[in-house]
Amino acid sequence: QEYRSEKSLEELTKLVPPECNCLREGKLQHLLARELVPGDVVSLSIGDRIPADIRLTEVSGPKALLVGLHKHTHTHTHTHTCMHVHKPARMLANRPLLPTSYGVVIGTGERSQFGEVFKMMQAEETPKTPLQKSMGKLGEQLTLFSFGIIGVIMFIGWLQGKQLLSMFTIGVSLAVAAIPEGLPIVVTVTLVLGVLRMAKKRVIVKKLPIVETLGCCNVLCSDKTGTLTANEMTVTQLVTSDGLHAEVSGVGYDGKGTVCLLPSKEVIKEFSNVSVGKLVEAGCVANNAVIRKNAVMGQPTEGALIALAMKMDLSDIKNSYVRKKEIPFSSEQKWMAVKCSPKNEDREDIYFMKGAFEEVICHCTMYNNGGIPLPLTPQLRSFCQQEKRRMGSLGLRVLALASGPELGRLTFLGLVGIIDPPRAGVREAVQVLSESGVSVKMITGDALETALAIGRNIGLGNGKLQAMSGEEVDSMEKDQLAEHASKVSVFFRTSPKHKLKIIKALQESGAIVAMTGDGVNDAVALKSADIGIAMGRTGTDVSKEAANMILVDDDFSAIMNAVEEGKGIFYNIKNFVRFQLSTSISALSLIALSTVFNLPSPLNAMQILWINIIMDGPPAQSSQKPDVCTGVRGLEHREGSTWERAGLGVEPVDKDALRQPPRSVKDTILSRALLLKVFLSAAVIISGTLFIFWKEMPEDKANTPRTTTMTFTCFVLFDLFNALTCRSQTKLIFEVGFLSNHMFLYSVLGSVLGQLAVIYIPPLQKVFQTENLGALDLLSLTGLASSVFIFSELLKLFEKYCPRAREVQTYHEDM
């Protein structure tokens, strides 16, 4: 079972294969990493995983900043052969920090350095999950307890003069029945089946422990761009430095649409308006994106600026310059710039810059007024600041653009407003998560106005938004931040170190934090969060590798399914534990009491083993729906004693599970409330079975076939009714749905038919020492056995409608 589960999880990883950009036949192509061969030239951008061992041939920016390079290392490019003359070689799975690097592939697959490391990783065993460890400890405790009781039973029987071989046989049978050897496997497979169910909902879970952690999550921090929003950028508004306003029509990256001056609605092409033309030119030149076949290869924000240039017939303006230098964007400086020289003109070099308004304006001393640079005045700064706030309040992402001969002497060109609409279903998901006790927080690098506009749009904080800037996060101590962070819904102008500090502060306050993101700047936060969630389509390789979960379709609302599954799995495992413990305790107590009072054994060894098949088999472990996932159809036939594992453990998730508050990580499987229910159920089963045993026992206390058959059948029916009521801890069977789990019903029917075969088929009668029973006998036994079901259902009803009982239940669960 574990092998098949691991193979199923391996199949899930194929849903997100590593990809790369490769230069072949002079064209940049998007390929799967496995298609690379030695000699291919790979193009690397920020956040890309290096897909193979390569030698760098071209690097933009300081070489020492590349991951894996020593600060004194130099790279050389041979202009004819395009091969690296000297090392270093970059190895598979490292990530470049700077854009537009190129390298020649020198090793792939098993012949790469990472392939050697992977071979060593294969020898390491995967650590057990916390739940598996706690269940293993529970199993050890129950095993010691069971062996102690069995030893006492055998010793008392020997003192009473019973045959040693007979007592030994009974002891071995009791050990098989009482020791919960199936618990660790049930837990593992239940978690795996939960992972596979989530995979069917397009959520990939990379590590099993995350499944159980999901049910504890009470804070969800999310990046804005590409996570809460669609990351499908489109420029909609322009404001030039000399006060002109323009609107942009058309969406996507096909270049269809127009740029119109307001209020005249005059359509602008190329440099028919110098101020707008220079603004668009700067956005096109200070750009690393490429649009091919209406798709962006690069950052969506840069793709939106290229699409804007296409609408003004300026998409080729980039070819008028030769790029000499690039200062890449970083979350700290919040701008990027390129140094270029005009191709066909004898002019001095020029810088083009784009980034956050507050940062770009600091590098400007002039502003553009119809093509003429004029000194930048405080009044103009104030005007641009107001325009930036106005555009931000509309939910637009605002970029400032500038150009000039030196970084400290740039000419301010204007502002570009880019819309990034919220993803479909995000508002509904935020509302449901909030109602279920999960606090949703947005952490973004955008300005306050943009962040608040998006926050209100998606319903954060129920409309009552509190915001905190990255600077405020920096200025606070850990304790102070932990106190304030829980009340804040929006964090703006944040960098990766701010995101990390926020998550650590929330964790210090006792929260279980999930973090969603898609960019390189989210990777550290994704790694440090209790649950890191990356976007499958728009997410960078870095973010996917750092995360524990991947939303294949970038569907934020899928997080609800994951949280629901996490909560349901924990409660389902508790259902299984309750059923197994109550049956084990009943079987042990039955034999122990008969031995202590010097009565004949009510069950023989074969009958006890049959009960074990029922307890560890169909009713307990056949509840898995066959359509959950085809990848687990092989999880069957374990030594002939189980049909399909993890039955009560994979009871369909309760529809109300998502509305339940997150559980505490300190919650144990075996709470006082659960133990109380286990002992009450066991008491009913023991009382009813002993009553039948006493009633059917002849006066000479001899153990006749009828006595054992009636006792044996009574216990089996008690077992089946107990399984039925253990499908839910709190809901009545009619609320759960009697027919909602068809496989469970089929398995119970199979168990009943098996019991009838044991009673009525002659060869089996000899093996199990049984005899035929009348119809009235079966009816009376069924009526008596149903008492455990009726008692448990009445107990649920009492807890449901008695406030005092609910308080006690909650207290015991907390304990």
C-alpha cells in the first residue's frame, strides 16, 4: 500500500514539469527541461530554475551576485564558439538572481551534478509525520496494555487448571485482535487519499504532513499580484508629466486597442504626441519581456508595457537602442534601469528607468513638457503624487517612468496605470475562510491606495481594513509586531524581509500561518510559513520549489477545498480510532471476565480471528469511494484480511467541516471525550454479549456450539452497528446520510453474508465450531446489537440539544 501510495504521489509531480527558455535556430523557444541536450543555449531570467548543468556565456549585472559564484570569479565569453573558456559551471536546481543570463548545457539528467545528489537522496528515508508518530506511540501503548491483559488472562487460566495450549491459542488470537497493527497504515493511506482527492481538485500537496496541518491553519497571508489578482496586466491609464491624460483600450497581449487623449478622444500613434510617445518609449526600452503568439515570455507587468507600445506602433522602438548595462529590479530598491546608446544617432548614452513613483522621482531633477526638459518643481511633484493616489484608489498598479543622461539627473516622464483584476472566486473564498475562523491578510509591495482598493474589492477584514507599511514593520520589535500584526489586514510597500518578519511574528503569537505567493520575492516567506502555497501556472520555479502546496490552475478558491480536506481527515481518523478501540476493549474484556469468573471462553480462537477481520477489514476500511482517484485502485488485498484500507478514515468529508474553527495543534487523537465514548460503547457491547452468553449457557456451564454461535454472532452484529454509528462523532446517521457512502454499505453487507456463511455452511461450521440458528434467534440478536447504535445516537442527540453537555464536550476536547 505504501509503495502504491508513493507511486501515486510521483504521478502528481508530473503535473508541474520543469520548463525553460532555450535558443534554437536563433529563436527563443519554450521547452520542457527534459528536452534539453548538451550544447543547447539556455536563457535564464529572474526566478527561473536552472534546468541542467551549464557554463555561463553571458551575464547581465555583477557576476558575483549570481548564486553559486565566488565573489572573485570572472566569466569570459568566446565570441565565435559561444563556449565558456573558464569555469564556473552552474548546476541544476540553482537559481539566478539577475535577468537575461545565457549558458551552454554541459550535462543533463543523471549525468548532471544534481543527478548525483538525487541518487544519494534516494537512500534517505522520508521522516514520519507528527500524526504518524502520535499514532505509533498510541499503538505502542495499546500493545503494551493488551499484552499485559493477555498475560494476566493466560496466567489466571493456568492457575485455574485450564489447558496451557488452549490458553496460549486464545492469547495469540486476542493479541491479533486487540493490537491495532493497522493504525499506522490507516493513517498513512488516509493522508495519501486526502492528497489524491485534492489533486483531483487541482491542488498538489508535496508533503503528507501538510494535509494534517491544513486543518489547524488560522491565518492565511497572501501576496496580491498573481495570487489574489489574475496577474493579467493591462495598461488602462496614462498621465504624462505635463498633465496630459490618456486612456487605453483593449486587453491581453495581442496589441489590439488604442491610446486616446482625454477629453478629445484623439487616437495617438507613434510620436504624434511627444509627451505620450516618450512615456511609452521608456516603458518599452526598460523592459526584458517578449510577446510571442499573444503570450508573454517574462514578467506580466513588462508584457503590459510592450502591449501598450504595440498599440501605438512603437513596439520596434527598442531596436533603435543598444543596451550597454542593466540595473535589475529588486524588492528593496523598487526600480530597474537600463543604459542604452542610440544606434543611428551620434548622441550620448541615455538611461531609462521604471519603478515605484516614490523611488523614481528621487532620481529626477527635470520633467518633460512637450519634449522640452524643465526643472522639476514642488508643485509638479505634488500633482504627480495626487495622480498616483487617484489611480491607486481605482485599484491600478502605478509605475513611474523617467529617462536621462545620469541616474541622478533624470527627466520625469509620467505615470502608467495598470489594472490587475481580482481572480474569479477570490471574494467568495475570502468570505468563507473568514467565516470558518481563518484570518486572511494581504501582503503586497504596492502602494497604500492600490492595496486598500483591492482589499475592499475582495472583502478583506469585512470592509474594516487596517493597514501597515513595510517601514512600520521594520521599526517594530518582534513582540510589538506580533501584537499588532494579528489586527492588520493589509501590509503594503513590503519587501521579502518584511514578509518573513510578519510571518515569524504571527507564528510567535501562536498562529498556524499559510502563505500564498507566485514570485521570487515570495519564496522566503513560502518556505518559512507553516504551509507554503504557490501558483502552478504563473508561479516561478523558485516559489513552486519553496512551497508545500501548488494550486495547479492558480485557483485561490481551491484553498477552501484543501482546508476542508485537512479538517475532515483529522475527524475521520478519530472516527476510525473510536471504532477500533471500542471493539478491541470489548473483545479483551469479554475473555478477561470469563477467565476471572472461571467460565468457559465465550469465543474460540478462530472466532476471535474472524472478529479481527471484521474490525480491521470491510466496515472499518472499505468506505473509500471508488471514483476518488484511479491511482489508488491498487490499495487492496492486504494478506486477505482487508478489502480496501482506510474506510472510516476516508468517510466523505463532512459538509460542515469548513465551518468549524481551526483545531489546535495540541489536540490529541485520544481526547477525554473520545475515550468516554469508547468506554461507553464498549460497556454496551460487553453487557449485551455477556447477557447472551449467560442466557445460552447450560446449567452445567458447558461450552456448547449453540452458546458460542449465539455469543459470536451477537458480538459481530454489535461490531457492525458500532461501525455504523462511528461514521460521525457529532451528527446523527440521518444527517450524515445513510446511503451517502455506498462502499461502506456494501462492505457491511459482505460482512453479514460472511457471518451467515460461517453459521450455515457445513465446512465452515467445523472450522468455527458453529451451528445453525433460527430466524427468531437472528432477529433477537439484531435487535439487541442495535442497542449500541441507538445508545450512541441518543448520546449525540443529547450533546446536540443540551448546552451543558456541549460545554463539557468542548472542555474535554480542549483537554
